[in-house]
Amino acid sequence: MNKKWITLGLAVAVSLGAISDAPAASITPTLDANLLEAALFQAGGGGIDLSSVVVTVSGHSMGLGSESAGTYTNASGTYGMGSGIVISSGQAGDYGDGPNLDTGKTTAYSVAATVAQEALLDPISGGSFDHSDVTQIDISFDMLAGFDSIFFNVTFGSEEYDEFIGGIYVDAFGLYVNNTNVAFVDGLPVNIDHPYMGSADGTELNGLLGSAATGASSGDPMPAIGSLVHTFSASVNPTGNTLTFIIADTGDDALDSTAYISQLGGTLPPDPAAVPEPSTFALLGLGGLALVGYGWRRKRQQAA
């Protein structure tokens, strides 16, 4: 069993008067398939026969409000995302907008991936690693006449960044259309080792997948560059299509990864707004938060 031991020193000075009253990216945790379906298609859905849609959810909960999936609205425009659904290897409700107050955000449900889930995740994380705390949403659907493709916007981030890139903790996100993963950015699958990962203010997430190389290496976080919203697409059949969203911890069950999914439909969504490169200490403008002197240790128990 792998464990992460975390030490964290914080110096916090909060000026309440500096906090904006603007509407937030608000998350409602739920594993209810009907609610997730409604949120996913509310800003998209064009070209899909909504009467044919069937949604199945495999996630985790420790009680009301601790679910690993949810719906969200984004009145504040965080990351330029549209409203939709969120899936996480931790508690989805932890990843609405706001300052990054905890650089080691973790919910450990401690549930191992199934054999079928491992088969989906191994090609994305790049090895035969063990995965856990998987959240998976499966959708079957038909298309309306005249439509032969689907599109969706995704924003991916992780608490693993940047301390644990290049190791065995390659948290991963997949988007399978008719059993083929279509979530690739610049030809690479979506995981925490992607060279476009960088830091970005806006939520608890330490790192977000940007749209250009940051030049960062482990131990030296760099700002995410370009849009944090990625549009994926795939050709589909007139009927009998399947779609799977899947996300998981890799190597252990600590440090969450999260994906926001929006504007699923048969037509190309509007171009997401590009997000300017954030300052490393831009959080100082959101309530005077300073994070200093934090260190991480991750230890692996050796077999006796």
C-alpha cells in the first residue's frame, strides 16, 4: 500500500474586504444520473436524440455532499468553462472557484479500480499502474438525422501537480467514444505528466492542463499557458453510440484530480475564452493569501 505523508506550512493573511461578491462556479455534488444528464446537455445536446440517452454513473460517496461527481454552473466564468458536470477522484464539491487554500486536497475513498477500468486507464497513465477512486460516467445515445459527430469541452486539473510529475502517480482522465479514447492534447493523453500542465488560479487545483508548453519541470511550477478549456470531438454512428468519461488516482488514493465537462452535443461549441497567464502570486489579489514554506514528502511502505 502506498501512502503520501504531507507537511504543509501556511502563512495566511485574509482581507475579507478584498473578496469579490461575484457569483461563483458553484458545484452541486450528486451521483444522480438524471441530474448529471440534464446538466451535461443543458448548454449543448444539439444533434443528439435526447430521448435515446441513457446515463450510468459509477462513483463514490461518504455521505451527502461528499460525492465524487456533480453538476456545476459557472456564472463567474472560471477558466472560461461553460456550465456542465464535474467528475473527480475526490469530492467534487471541493473544486468550485476560490483561492487554493490547501495544496494537498485529498479525499481517499480507498476503492480499487475494476479490471475493466484498469483496461481503460492503463493506456492513459502510461503503464501498468494500479488505479483507485475511479469516477466513471457511461452514456449511450443516438444521433438525429444529419449529424455524424459529437463535441465536448473539458478542463482537467490535479493536486498532484507539480510535486509528483514524472513518477508513478500519473492521475489520468479518459474520454472514450465507441471504445476509443479521443482525449488527446497535442497528441498526448490527458494526465498529470502532460507537458502543458501548469499552475492557474481559480480553484483548489494546483495544476491545470493548458494549451502550450510551460517549460516547467518537477519542483518548479510554471503558469499554465493559453486556454484551459479543450474541445474534443469524434465521428459517431447514427445509432448505438457509447461515451465514457473516466478519471482516477494512480499509484495510490491520495491527491485528487478533477475534470469539468460541458457543452456536449452534435455541433461545435463556441471557442472557449483564452485564459491569460496567471502570476505565481496572483492569489494575493484574492484576499491576501500567501502560501509559504510548504514541503512535501511521499513515502512508500516497503514490503516486509
